[in-house]
Amino acid sequence: MLKFDDKISFLEEYLTKPNNLYTDAIKADILIYLDVFDIQNTNLKFLENLSSKEEIENWVNKLISRIILKYDEKGELLTDFIYDYIILG
């Protein structure tokens, strides 16, 4: 099981790793929302419920999929959409 600070480091690394895909732009938006990658950032508390690198990757990929499929840029803010996903899953 990863320590909390290792989870934070891996999440940041995963979000900054370029894939040369449309998802890179979405990852950049997630990075902006999450802001500072340290243990003081309460936006990262969701990592407490994830125990492996694979779970973190799956979490990010699921969020990206939801943004692509369900985000309505005319009816809501992306920050609200990300916040809801973090809080509600």
C-alpha cells in the first residue's frame, strides 16, 4: 500500500505525463483544479480511499471519461464538475 505522499506524487506524475491525446488537455484542467500537490491540500483527500497506482489511474481515467461524456460546458463549470466527482465519486 502506498503512503499518502507517494499517492500524491504518483497522481501528479500521471496527470503531467503527456500522451499526445485530447485527454492531455483534460488532465491539464484537472491539474489546475487540484492546484498544489502536497499533503495540506484538502482536494487530495480522496486519495485516502485509493490504495494503489492502478486505482489512482482508474480514478483519473474515470473522471476523464465522465468529463468527455457528461460535462456540459454551457450549463456548468468544469471546476464544479470535478468537485462533484471528488466528493460524490
